[in-house]
Amino acid sequence: QVQFVESGGGLVQPGGSLRLSCRASGISLSNYRMGWYRQAPGKQRELIAHITSSGRSTTYADSVRGRFAISRDNAKNTLYLQMSRLKLEDTAVYYCNAPDSSARDDYWGQGTQVTVSS
């Protein structure tokens, strides 16, 4: 059974940094483009960053470009999101998933809460 376990969230002040991790089991991440999503209170879940299976190419939403960096370690079957210069509007639950997988709706994990507050 595929499982994604996100971790690394927490409470941070504006301008601070956090590093999120997504550990996968039951699936080999090396076969998939992977992405980080977030869902803020009252809003739909959105894809904010994704990375090709090899890790050679990354894409970011305008809201996080230049502040967040997605990376992966296929040997560890783990996806990362380095978040810097955090803003109040980055407050959300963050999830990882495989955007191209036909079964992605079954893969959602619990997510990790990121709260940016002074």
C-alpha cells in the first residue's frame, strides 16, 4: 500500500525557514514526477512545486518561486521542500503526491502543518 508521510512543519516567524520531508513507502519515487501541495484554511489544495523523476527539472508556483526549493533523494525514497523567507500567507497544511499518477487521489497523507505567525 502506498503511503506518503510528511514531516517538518511547525510554527515559525515571518522571514523564517523550514524544511519539509515526505517519506514514501509502497512506491518507488524514482518512477514519478513528484510535487508539493498546500491547502490553506478555506481554500482549495494547490500544487506549489514539482520536480521531474530524475530531479533535473523543477517548477514553482509564482507565490513561492525564489523562496522555496524542491528536491528529492530517490535512494532514500524521500522528497523535500526547503522553505525560506516565509510569509503569513504560507500558513497551510503541506502535502506531497505524484501529480501524474492515476491513483493519486488514494495517496494523500495526513500532511504537515506550517504556521507562519509573529
